[in-house]
Amino acid sequence: MAYQIVWTVKSSEDIEAIVRYVARENPQAASELGRGIYERVQMLIQFPDAGRVVPEIGQSDWRELIYWKYHVNQRAEAIEIARVWRRCRSMNSPKAAERAHSFLYPRDPWFFVS
């Protein structure tokens, strides 16, 4: 079965914000980081079940890849990239329930297919 990766508007905004933040100190590292996240996600085309179940959500169809210090959360059955954030931003923070809810019930339309 041929899979496509679909990025939500929010996941694209996450990567843009991460890259802009890192670029303030090191533009080359920012470029490598953005490209690295994108390349890591591309492995899902061949291995759609890669990554672990998101422990804070606990549903087997929500998985996450980890690239360096960043989590990439995706819906495994259709490879929908929902969010990207730095690992130190715990799902156990006060906004954790809100973030988990946004994974399960995304409001944004699908953005682009890679």
C-alpha cells in the first residue's frame, strides 16, 4: 500500500516556529533541524507503524517519532502529522489535556501532502 504523509496547518506552524527560534542563534543548525525533522518523517512512508504509542494519549493509532529533542506526533493509520514540539514541553504540563485533545480532535484542515 502506498502511503502519503499529510501535515496539518498546526504541525507546519510548529516546525516554522522551531526553525525561526533556532535560527536566531544559529541559522545553519536551524536549516539542518528543519530538514532533519522532515527527513525523519519521510521514513513513515515505508514504515508507517514506526515510533511509539503516545503515552499521554494511550490510543494505538496515535504514535510519535522523536528527532533529536523534538516529538513528531502522527496518526498512524493515515500518517497525518498532527504536532511537532520540543521534548522538554511535557504532556504533563497544565496545558497537556488541551494538547491531547487537539491531537484527538484536530480543528485545522490538512495542509499539504509530501
